[in-house]
Amino acid sequence: MTTAEAFSPIRDPYVRATAIGRCAAAMSQQIINVAVGWQLYERTGSALSLGLVGLFELAPVVALTIVAGNAADRYSRRNIAVMAQGLLACAAIGLATVSHLHGPVWMIYSLLLVVGTARAFSNSSIATVLPQLIDRAHYAKATAWMSSAYQLASITGPAVGGFIIAGTGDATTAYAAATLGQIIFVLCFLRLPALRPEASAHKRSVADLFAGFTFIRRSPVFLAAITLDMFAVLLGGAVALLPVYAKDILHVGPQGLGWLRAAPGIGSLMMALALTRLKPWARPGRALSITVIGFGLATIGFGLSTNFALSAFCLLLTGVFDSVSVVIRLTLEQSLTPDRLRGRVSAINYVFIGFSNEFGTFESGLTAALFGPVASVVGGGIGTIVVVLAVARLWPQLMRLPPLHTIEPDEAAAAPEAEVRHAV
């Protein structure tokens, strides 16, 4: 049995503390999302007010990508994560105060900007803390546990937030619960050592600010993986149209909608837990391509189905395939990226995936308005499969990718521009 196979993430104190902290933080974010959506619609009665939520949260993430990524590569990532989630706790307290005092709507949006700012710094640091603390051979299993924690929060968080709001009649208590989740995160991460990132061997320059973009551009395997994931999220946006399917196609009402929304998360959680027990992939690039094709086929199946059970099963399969894709991509990211660049690469990666999430929702709504919901979902599934075939042709290196625990950091892609020109 290899070291990678024998490793038990749940017994590792660093993995355990990180998983609990990230689960608490993710659940807190889900509760905030539910509470903000409910409160804004109660106050305004406008669907546009809900659409603006994503814009206000995403804008600071995009604007601060360079700053947050560079901060994570210069200072203690644990400390940045703790401060960022502490800022999120302050934002949750502010939202609770606005809710209790019935403050103006503009204050809610102002606090959402604070939430987005905190997420910009937390996302570039949280994902890069654990690789500093565990062996490279253990990344895949540790990532599977992190994914399990996130999916658990994704399933239970909205339900907890909705239950609290239903029981109390307003969002104040829900925001208070979200604050508690952030406090749990801070306490868990304070148990981790505050390590500084690996120091750079060369003098810093302006080009270092954009070194994350340069690394991704020079690393064809990682560029292929992130392209697959980004377009799968962008084109396979069936979740955005679930209200339409629940009401007009499957005729299952709000309760059925709830089960449909939960199905991908349940599938992701099941698969993520299974991945903690499976052997490392012999050909992870091939496994990634096959699972993204599976995601596209499951999306097509959902789009064509008029049976509730079959539709829920197809959505569950999208979660299963997506979980494999996420674990492979994140493990590949941490394995290929030298420690001194992980913050900048992680920040850029999050922006791409976050943008494709938001734009994917818009794309699904637009195509559904133009061609109908079935054509939108089925077309997205077909498009996902086409992207897999195109990526395999453009970047054949992905199919030859060796087992993830054997991959070393790509120092050539991380080299300063001056060294690359000199080598040429």
C-alpha cells in the first residue's frame, strides 16, 4: 500500500480543523445568501433586487483579485483567512443590525460589498493553507474531504437558514447564526500554524503582480483543466432553470423544487465521500474528461426528462460527476503550482469559476427566453461535450497526465519572464 493510499485525512489534525472550519464558513455563507434573498424580496418585491446580489458580491472579488492573490503569497495565509472571515462576521452582524432596525435597502447592498471584499481575500488564502501543512501525495484525499465539507454545508445551509427565518419571521436570527459560523471558522483556523509562503528567489517586480496569469498561460495541463471546468459551469447551468422545470414541466411545486435543488449537492457529497476511500487515479486527465462528458450527458437527460424521479436522478448524477471534476482540478492546481504562487493562481481560478457561475445563470435565462427551457438545458449539455472534445484536441497533454500524487510543481511555468527569455 502506498503512502497516498494509507493516509487518513480525518485523523490528521490539520485536515480535520480545516474541514470543520470551512464547513462552518460555507454554511454561514449559505445562510446569508438565503436571508439576504428573502429579506430583499420581502422589502422590495422586485426580482431585479435579487439579481443585484450576485453583482455586488462578485464585483469586489474581480476588482481585488490581484491584490488578494499577492497578499496570500507574501503573508501568512492562515492569518489572512482569519482576518477575512472575521470581516465576514462583522458584515453578518451589520446585516443583523439592519434587519433588526429595518434599515434602508442600500445598507444591505453596502454590506454585500463588504462580504465580497472578505471573500476576495479568504478564497485566495483558505484554499492554499492546507498544501503548506500536508505532504503532496495526500492532496487528493484531503481535497475530497474539503469537498465533502463544502457539499454538506451546501445541502444543510439553505435549509437551516430557511428554517430559522420561518421560525422567527425575520432574518435577524439567521444573520446571528451566520456570525456564529464565522466564529467557528476563526477558532478552527487559529489551531493551524501561521506559516509564511515560500520566499521567492528573485527580486520582486511589477510582473510578479500578474505572475498567476503568466503561470496559467504557460501550464497547458492546468489551462486545459480550468477550461473544462469553466465551460461545464457556464454551459451546464440547469440549476438556474429549476423553478421553470418544477412549475411548468414536472409540475411538482415548491416542495419538488426543494428536492431538485438538493439533488446535485447530495450527489456531490456522496461522491466526495467515496473519493476519500478510492485509490489515486492512474490517468486523472482521462478521468476528468470522462466525468465532464458524463456531466454533459446527465444535463441532457435532465433537460429531456418529464418524470420527476428521473429528473432528480439526472441532477444527482451532475453532482457526482462535478465532484470528481472539482477534486481533480483542485488537486492538480495545488500539485502543479509552486507554493510561492499558490495565492495568485488560486485567486484567478476563483474569479474564472465565479464569473462563469454568474454568467452561466444569465446565459441559461437568456437562451431559455429565446428558445425555451428544454433547448437551453439540452444545448448546454451538448456544448459541454463539444468543449471536452475541443480541449482534448487542443491540449493532448491532459490525457497523458500521470497520477496526481506524482506531479511536481511546474517551475518552468513559474519562472520569471527574464529567465524564460534567457533560456530561449
